[in-house]
Amino acid sequence: GLPVSQLLAAGTIALEIVAGVMLIVGWKARWAAFALALFTVAASVLFHNFWAFPADQFRTQQLFFLKNMAITGGLLMLAAFGAGRWSIDRR
């Protein structure tokens, strides 16, 4: 139900692949982690808004939402502290 869903899907795929590779190699990892954290929060609020689901789907959506918030916490730690000593950014 989102407008221009094909364009948003292509942008999502590009962001997740490019930012994921940036995290793996440690190049501009802080920016990549922050971008993925923002995306994860937005996706969680849009697609896993457990407070709006019926009772039979409430727990499942709540679980997905909280899982995404935990991932966001890890991404924000990476954004705050950097990629580590083996990253391209440290060389």
C-alpha cells in the first residue's frame, strides 16, 4: 500500500546491499550504520506496528518490532564507536 512501491523496493535493496558491504569492510561504517538504523526504525514503525494488529497477530508483530529495535541498538553502537581496528577506516 505504499506509493511508488517498486521504486522504494529498489532503493531498499540498494541501501541494504551497499550499506551492508560498507559495514563488512569497515569503510564509512559509521554513516552506513546510522543509515541502516534510521531505515530499520522506519520499517519497524511502518510494517511491524504491533499496536494496530488484531490480538492473534499482536505477539508476532511485537516480537518482530522488538527484534528490529535490538538491531537498531547494535547499529547505533557501531555508529557511535566505529568499525574497529581491522576496518578500512582505521588504516
